[in-house]
Amino acid sequence: MHSALFLLPLAFRSAAAIYYPVREYSGDTFFDSWSFYDNVDDTTWGNVTFVGEATANSTQLISVNSAGNAIIRVDDTDMVAAATLIHRNSVRITSQDMYGVGSVIVADFVHLPYGCSVWPSFWLLGQGLWPNAGEVDIIEGINLADANQFSMHTTAGCTQPANVTQTGRTTVTNCLDVSGTNNNGCITVATEPNSLGEGFATAGGGVYAVQMDVNGIYLWFWSRSDIPKSISGSTATSTLDVSDWGTPSAAYPATTCNITEFFQPQQMILDITLCGLWAGVPSIYAQTCPGTCIDNIIGNGSVYANAYFEIPYIRTYSLTQQNAAETTNSTTGGNGSGASDSKSGSPGNSSQSGSTPGPSGTSAADALSVSWRQVALLAGFLLALVHAI
Ligand SMILES: *[C@@H]1O[C@H](CO)[C@@H](O)[C@H](O)[C@H]1NC(C)=O
Ligand SMILES: *[C@@H]1O[C@H](CO)[C@@H](O)[C@H](O)[C@H]1NC(C)=O
Ligand SMILES: *[C@@H]1O[C@H](CO)[C@@H](O)[C@H](O)[C@H]1NC(C)=O
Ligand SMILES: *[C@@H]1O[C@H](CO)[C@@H](O)[C@H](O)[C@H]1NC(C)=O
Ligand SMILES: *[C@@H]1O[C@H](CO)[C@@H](O)[C@H](O)[C@H]1NC(C)=O
Ligand SMILES: *[C@@H]1O[C@H](CO)[C@@H](O)[C@H](O)[C@H]1NC(C)=O
Ligand SMILES: *[C@@H]1O[C@H](CO)[C@@H](O)[C@H](O)[C@H]1NC(C)=O
Ligand SMILES: *[C@@H]1O[C@H](CO)[C@@H](O)[C@H](O)[C@H]1NC(C)=O
């Protein structure tokens, strides 16, 4: 009881802060500062090819609709034949800007991708060998699941404490959970209604937000009618006072996870894969869907009518006031001071291929083989470098 009472003010101390706008991703300029993955899904091993920008644009996998909302979808018109290697086109984009401790991200969605075999993610990933720079999964859901799964992945030593003040239900507390057959990350399942799927869309969507603070990483989901005034009343250029945000859906306080140690500046990623290491595991797939996962992909694609994000905006904020014109390419991040541009690093997708946003169902063997593959790639690269010299 004492500890619970003690944790309350701690958990909310960071929430009483004013944040300054860094940038808004929206409308006709939504896609301007992202990199398109342009490769197969070599991290969660779904049956998709993430196409480049030109193809995504010309085949309408990305667009801006008449409401001014950005659309990102899985191909739902191509005829895919039963073959030895089945892939359908999809999109994975990575923000060119990075956001460090001291940042807040607010993302408004009207629709999230759903359907049997569909696995959408909106997540944050630090650069380098996974999971050394940390990963935060803000939105993740599979098939017809109706509750969002928040999670984090780190190196050993970051956990979620017991009796944390959050509305969500914790299922895994260790952010590097390699004890059993899974490498899940530390998982909290949303308990607010309509956080995913058809329910999310019917309710008019909602807002997801993350606060990366030195005192903890906190995540929120609000259905459309519950969005706090500080967000519903804000514009792209207003400051943000997060003091009306209430209890987070998921909370990872620094008391058992040194945030600045485990999390380097993060890039945002939006992607939709099909089947793969989580959605496609037969026993997991069968929990909400009939038949086999791959069967959905074969055919004319009409089953993917709902496999799309519709995004009015993603807004990013920093504790430090920055000139908006300067912030996009500034390098102020990495010290807990907010945003920075990834170009000073190198966001290339090879450096991310060890990442696994997938929680449940990612077997330790899979996760390890992914990491070892990364090590092998790196070793090959170093060898090539030595030879070149
Ligand atoms: C998509 O193509 C149109 C027409 O060529 C072009 O105006 C637009 O900038 C492109 N959008 C993206 C995000 O590439
Ligand atoms: C699905 O994709 C994975 C990863 O690319 C691949 O290993 C597997 O063979 C594919 N399955 C089918 C039936 O094509
Ligand atoms: C958590 O709360 C439960 C129920 O109130 C209590 O029994 C337990 O001792 C608490 N654990 C910690 C670590 O405070
Ligand atoms: C947290 O990690 C940072 C960076 O590694 C370190 O400087 C700091 O002392 C750590 N804080 C605590 C409380 O261990
Ligand atoms: C696509 O296939 C489904 C199921 O096989 C069928 O019901 C539907 O009519 C087809 N749609 C089109 C546009 O051909
Ligand atoms: C940031 O850098 C990119 C490429 O290096 C450039 O295209 C873009 O215009 C720059 N943005 C600002 C706001 O300076
Ligand atoms: C980080 O902080 C150190 C010490 O305060 C400073 O020397 C360094 O320039 C800062 N780095 C960035 C990227 O702001
Ligand atoms: C991703 O990797 C593929 C294959 O290695 C490469 O062709 C593509 O240019 C890369 N995309 C980005 C955004 O780096």
C-alpha cells in the first residue's frame, strides 16, 4: 500500500510539463520526410514486399484522401497466385527525424489496419544493433485481435515494476524476455475499449501518444470521444500541456529501467506486414481467424479492404523550445533534449534488420537467428572493408 501511494506522484511528475512543437506530419506533406524500406520483410518475416516510394505512390498504397488524411495500405487488388514464395506488396516507412528522451509523439488515426493475417505496427526504433538502442511499440495488433499491445524491447536490465500505475494489463515485465520460448519484450495490453480493429474504426478512431521522459516511458490510447482537450484543441503549432492526460495505458517508470541508458534517439516506423513471426503462427492465428494465414494472401486481395492506416496527423514535441525551421535537421537529440535528424547517423535499413517489433510468438530461436544474421552481415561488411583497405 505504501509503495503504491509512493509510486503515484512519481509516475505523474513527468506528465506535468509543457512541450514545444517540433513538426507535424500531415496532408500533402505527410510522406515528405520518411524513407521507404523497399525490401522484403526481413525483420518480422511476413509475406510482403515493402515497396519503394514511386511504386507505393503509383499503385495507391500511399495516398492522401479527400479529407486530407494520409493513407497507407496493403495491396488489395493484385491477383496473387499460389506459388512457392507468396508475397503481397505493402509499405514500411521510417521517419528521417529521430526523437530522443524529452520528446512526445501524438498520433491521430481514423482507421488502423485489421483483418485475418494483417499485422500493423506504429513503433519507435533506435539505431544500430537491435535491441541496443531500444524499441517502443506504440501500436501493434494482429488478425482480428481487438486490444492493442504496447511493448518495449531493450538489452538486459530494464523491467516494468509490479503495481505500476496504468490502465493496461501487464503480461510480460522483462523488456528482454528470453527466459522461455518467446522473446516478447515487456508487454502491456490496452484495456480501453476499441483500441484496434473494427471497433476502433466504428468509434471514429482515436489518438495514441508516447512520452519519452527521463522518469519513464508512458503510452496512452484514447478513443475518439475521450481525447483530452489539450490534444483535441491543439494545432500543429501550439504548445502541448500534458497535465490532463490522466493515467497512462502503459507505464514503464525509470525506477526499474534507466531510460537514458536503454533508449537512444528513436525513429518512427509505420508498417503493415502479413502473417510472419507473430500473426502467422498457426496457434496464434487460429485464436481469431479461420483457415490458414497464407490462404488470405492468395487470390484477388479483396480480403485486405480494411488493411489500411488513415492518419490525420502525427505531431512531435520536445521539452526544449526549438525553431521549427531548424529542428528538422538539427542534432539536438541524444541528450534528452528532443528531436534530431537521423541523417547525421545512417537510418539505412540494413542497420535495422535485427529488429523484431513482434512480441508474442517470436520464438527465442527466431530472435537469435535474426540477431546472428545481423552479426554475420556486420562481420561480412567489416571483412569487405578490411579487403577494400
Ligand atoms: C505521388 O505522385 C504524384 C504524381 O506524380 C506526385 O505529385 C506526388 O508528389 C507523389 N507523392 C509521393 C508521396 O511520392
Ligand atoms: C512467407 O514469407 C516467408 C518470409 O519471406 C517465407 O520464408 C515463406 O516461405 C513464405 N511463405 C510462403 C507460403 O510463400
Ligand atoms: C501489489 O499489489 C498487491 C495487491 O494490492 C499486493 O498484494 C502486493 O504486495 C503488491 N506488490 C508490491 C510489490 O507492492
Ligand atoms: C542511467 O544511465 C545513465 C547513462 O548510462 C547514467 O549516466 C546514469 O548514472 C544512470 N542513472 C542511474 C540512476 O543509474
Ligand atoms: C475476389 O475474390 C473473392 C473470393 O474469392 C470474391 O468473392 C470476389 O467477388 C472477388 N472480387 C473481385 C473484384 O473479383
Ligand atoms: C533536411 O535535409 C534534407 C536532406 O539532407 C533536405 O532535403 C531538407 O530540405 C532539409 N530540411 C530542412 C528543413 O532544412
Ligand atoms: C550532450 O551533452 C554533452 C554534455 O552536456 C555535450 O557536450 C554534447 O555536445 C551534447 N550532445 C548533443 C548532441 O547535444
Ligand atoms: C533497403 O534495403 C534494400 C536491399 O538491401 C535496398 O535496395 C534499399 O535501397 C534499402 N532502402 C532504404 C530506405 O535504405
